Amino acid sequence: MNNTDGKLVFFHGLSQDEAVQAMRAVKVALGDSTKLAFAMSTPSNLHWQVEELIEHVLEEHRAMNDSGKKPSGPD
């Protein structure tokens, strides 16, 4: 696939509340949040190659935006 065009912020080791606060701060700092994807580490994705993780997250983000669904996360 090799489609890594997009913006992605990846979190590791944050609590749910810390992640939500961080996402809100990033959205304020960077503006247009519809073009910005967020991800957190999970036991399974910790072993993924970075390129594979970026492609997967951005593909899911595009699919949610294309279907008219709002990506999960803070407003």
C-alpha cells in the first residue's frame, strides 16, 4: 500500500484522560482536526513497523471521514 500521506499523532503510556487532554491541545495548536489522525499504542501495535502503523491508522481515518462519521476522540 505505502500510503503515508497525512498527519498522525501517536501516544504511548498516557492514561485515557491524559490522551484526551493531549488530543485537545494538539487540535487547538494545529487547527483543522479533520486532517489529523490520532492513535495510541496497544499490545498488538507495539510490534508493528512504523510505516505499517501509519498506513493503517491513516487508512482508517480516511474511511471514517469518507463515510461521514466523525473520528473518535475529543472535540
